[in-house]
Amino acid sequence: MIPSIPTATYRIQLRDGVDFAQVTRLLPYLSGLGISHLYLSPIFQAGAGSTHGYDITDPTRIDPALGGRKGFDTLARAARDQGLGIILDIVPNHTAFTLENPWLLDVLKHGTASRYARHFDIDWDAGPLVLPFLPEPFEKMLADGAFRAADGLWHFGDAALPLAPDSPATDDLRALHDAQHWRLVHSDLERDGITHRRFFNVTSLIGMRVEDRGVFEDTHALIFDLVRAGSVQGLRVDHIDGLADPAGYLDRLHHALPDTPVWVEKILVGDETLPPDWKTVGTTGYEAARLIARLFTDPAGIAELDCLWRAATGIDTDFRTELRQAKLDVLDNELAAERRQLRDMAALAVQGSPLAQPGPESLREAVTALLASMPRYRSYVTCRTCPDDRDLLGRVADDAAQGLRSRAVVDLLADLMLDPQSAAARVFVRRFQQVSGALLAKAQEDTAGFRWTRYLAANEVGAEPDEPDVTVEQANAFLAARRPGDMTLVSTHDTKRSGDSRMRLVAISHLPRSFQALFDAAARLPSADAVDPRWRWYVLQSALAIWDGDAGRAADRLDGHIEKAMREAKLTSFWTNPDTATETAAKSFARGLLDQWAARPDPALQALLHRGEALAFAQLAFQLLMPGFPDIYRGDEGGLLALTDPDNRLPVDWDALARREADTNAKLHWTRQLLALRGSHSEFLRDADARVQVDGDGLRLIRAAGGTQVVAEFSPTAVLPADPLLSRVFEDGSSVCVRLNQMEN
């Protein structure tokens, strides 16, 4: 019998050469590792060549590229025979906004008369569906003869769009185009001219209206079939905050599958907790990764590092100032379409108000201020407001009013959000809540996180760069609130750095002078003068995070990462307008740095590597023994040094991992032993109290119940207790141990 709450999950990224057949072959290895559940990325039909599967084109089919339904059924049976369950990653928020989407093709052909017209989140009141697919303006392409109509299709390049059945028989292509349910426009108009809700700023992903029962049933029919057939034992809901009504969605999912555990991808900010009425067994665990990194961060080292960073780079801002500016920049650019839509929705919602009569610019200012002031991903107002949301939105309104000439319009919109009485008000509030999460993600994780880079271990999904450490009291309060169903992760396909790489960076807080020595040595490289010190500081951390002695391979990986980091920072380089000279200079600096490390081993580098290794083992012990259950990212059990995607999705050498079972790979050995401990003491670890303890000897996680305790300990000096279950002393004199014993009465 497969338990509903896992002992441990193993995240597998399908695609890029990993299909159902390969996963089936891996099952003996994974079972021997000690996990209880496979945790699969989306399996539904996605765009041709998709590398991740979140761009679903048909939610009613399992992707033939992975092996189709037959291949999945074979995997499910084989997993069941090995005693393993399957947790499926599902994507209710969006599908692909491409011509591979059959439901979208039907909408393009039939418009609002299509059965699927209300499946997609489209503003039909704004006119025909805008398609920003053209590489040049429509009029230029029309004049150049780039369009033709034949056999009921509109052709341009390799694309073909369906024409409406009642299209006029004419040789006038402009008139024919104007008679369609869609409008082709230049791709530049995706910035602020689209008429569909998208995923963040990704125009090629269109929002789905799963709040509608019919849409919910159509998009989830195959999911229900797989669960009811016994092939799937749990679900992970992607981007729950993108939905119109997360609580209502989870209620509906629970009603359909009352015995199936559901996890939600939810980023909790600060001391935020999951809404108590959500039908979920837990989160996917970003808040746990944040706690682990904060626990191992040395506060004194951070204070010293802050002084070093500011002196080296000249940066004098605090993170909250940087974040607010990033939000404004994102609203002016990546999310300009969403802000325009919100302004128009707000105008309809406030019509006839006796409190104010705002114009479009006043509404734009108020919407901007409210969005920029939202401190967490979103509120959860539906037709009424709960007390927590009322407090949150009240604080947001007070903050938003700062700096405005008048707060009347802010108060008007805030009151409307607190008590959305009209249909127009509810439309505005729903979209505001969906956009606020996209804004925080794009502004913090993908902009400010690449600008304010003092200590990259804290620049992580679900973390706060200006809150890098934690008190014992805060940590124990967090542990006390954990539920058995909460995942504990350190690496995912979305984390900015893998867990092992993050611990390399945590080592900087332990040894800030060593990092300063590396920075000073790097500054003497001939290539350093052409690189802004802020980027030298960033590149140095990124190189440390993945350094494995192979300068050439690391340089190739850093090339792609530097390009991404600079364009996400949006300071001088942008995806739409790259600053290739600045990027090339930083890449040259990175290569020179890595060649320097390869040529002459640096004592400061070695000290950081050794401390990072010790911290990575301590992190592993805490991850596998904390309340909740661990989620292991593919390949992490053998050691994983990776930066943000696509670097963290590089192929895993599964054969080498399997061979290491008989080798001396210490992390793999510890993972197997700790997972065996979880399996043999599952009830104890489910129910035991948890607390951390910090003193001069180190940091301990203590689980205790019924006269038994498990202690995981990290010490900066090699002081080990007698008879540990596992122990390791590292070259810098630090140590990690885990022991299981009976407590003294």
C-alpha cells in the first residue's frame, strides 16, 4: 500500500531525452535510494520541442514525445510493482498561446461562437483576439506580399491561421483580415497591446478560466482519469496564485478527488502562512529552503560582507528601495499590458462613484502605486474580504498613498477591493490579484535579485535578500508550524542556484575575508578593468557556486548565465536590446578568473570550497530530518552544482549515479542512509517535536518523542559525539554528524 504522504519524493524533469521508458529503467535505482514517490514534471502534450512541458497544447492527451498514454501506464505499473507512487505536476493556470493548441485554433476560426471561447481568459469586449505573431508591421508585410489566403487558411511564413467559415470571398486581403475573429499585429505590441491574460510576461502562454466549472472539467478530465485508475497518487498544482480563486479551485479539486493529496506551488513571504481554508496537504517547500539557508548563515559575517560589498561596488541602496524601483521598471515594460488592462477595468469599476471621478492617468497612477506596495504575492478577495486580507490591503493603501498628490483615487480602489459589490469591481479585483503575484516574481526574483547582489545565497525563490539570517526563536516557531505534508526542498527546476551551490555561497558568510581575498585577486586580472565592480562581485559568486576544477566547462556555463543575469537585471542590457559589449567583457573576466583558479590553487578558494562542502552535508541532514518530507531534485543525491535554468536542467548521468552505489560518493551514501532512517522511523519523524539549538559548539536540529531523539549537528570545529549514525570531518576542521539515541530520563 503506497502511503498518501510520502516518505520522500524524487523530482524528475521529463523531456530533453528523459521519457517514460527511461524513467521506467531507473526505477530499481530510485527504489533502492529510499524514496516513496516519483514527482514528475508535466506529462501532457506540449509544444513541439518543449524542454519543460509547461507550455501545454492539449490537456486531454499525454505527450507522444514522452511515450503517450501507453508509455505512462507502463511506467505507473512498474512503479507500483516497486512500491513507488507518482505525484503529477499539473498546470491549471495556462496553456500554450500557439497554433499547436487545438482549442485555440477553434477559437480563431469561430470566435465567440467557439465551444472554447470562454475557456481562455480573453477580453472579447476589446475586439478580435490580438495575435502579436508578426516579425514586421502588418501594413509592411501586406505591401510586401507576405500574406496569402487559400483553402480556408491565412498563410504567412510557415504559419497558417484558420479563416472564419463566413469569411467574404474577396481578393482584398485587408478586408479579409478585418473580417476575422483575430487581428495579426507586430510582435512589439505584445508589450501593451494584447487582449489575453498571459503567464507573467510570457505572451506565448494564455490564461485558462478554470474558475468556470465547464473549463475545469474539460482541462482536468485526463487528470481525474489517471488518479481514479490508480496510476497517480498525488498532484502538485503549478502557480496556484495565478488562478482567479485559488481556494475555490482547491475546493473543486478536493470534491472531485477527496482522497488524493494535493500540494501547491505557493511562495510565502515573510511570516505569511497558507490560508487556513485551502484544501491542500502542504506547499512544495520554498520556505523550508529559505529557513535552512538562513540557519547556516553567520550574521556577523553578513555584517562584514555588507561593508566589503558596498566599498567594492559603490552601491548604497537598501533592498526595499531597489525592489520598488524594479517593480516600477517592470510595470513600465514587461507588464505594461497588464497595467493598461487593470486601468481600464478600474475605470469601469468606479463609474458613478460619489467619492471620486478619476481620469485614466489618475487611475494608472493609483494602480501602479497599489501594485508596487503589495508586499506579498497577492490577497485572496472573492466576493468578500477576510480579516487578514483587510489588514493587508489597508497597509498597502497607506503605503501606496505616500508620494501621491492625492490619495483619493487610491482609497477609492482600495475600498473597492475590500468590498467588491459590482460585477465590474469583482473583475478588477480578480485581475489585480493575479497581476500582483506576477509583478513581485518578475521584480524580485528576476530583476532586483540580479541588481542587489550582496549575498546570492539569499537571492532565491521565496527568500528575502535583506533577511539572510534567522533567530533561533524564529526558526523554532517555523518548525513548530510545519505539517507532515509539507515538502522540504533545496533544489528545483526554478531555484536560482542548487542547494549545494547555495551552501558554497553561505560559506562566504562564514569566511568573508576569504571572499574578499578572491575579489581582490580577481580585480588584478587584465580583464577586470572593463567590468563594473558590481558585476565582478556577481560573477565571482557565480563562479564559486559551480567551480569543480574544469575551467573550460565552467566558463561555457557561466557564459550563458552571465548573459541571462545581465539581461534580467535590466540595467544596460535587455533581452530585446542586448548590450553585447558589456556582456562580452564580463564573460572574458569570468574565463580569466576560472583560468586563474585552475592554474594556481588559491588558499582562500580552498577554504571556501571546504566550508561549502561541510555546509552542503549539514543542509542534507537538515533537509532529510526536518518536519515534513524531503523532495530530492534529480541528480542532487550525488552532488549538484548548478545555477538558474537552463543550467539546472543539464542532463543527468544516470548510469554514473547508479554505478556510484558501490563507490565512495559520500553524499549519495548519506542520502541513502538518511532515507533509510526516514523509512524505518517514519511515524517518529512524522510526530516528533523539532527544535534547533545554537551555541559555541555549533548548530543542531533535534527531533524528540517517546524517549527517542535524532540529532543532526553542524560544528565549525571537529567535535563529534560518540557513536553517531553518520559523521564526517572536513578539511577545514568542520564536522557534520547525525545520531539516533535514547534520551535520558
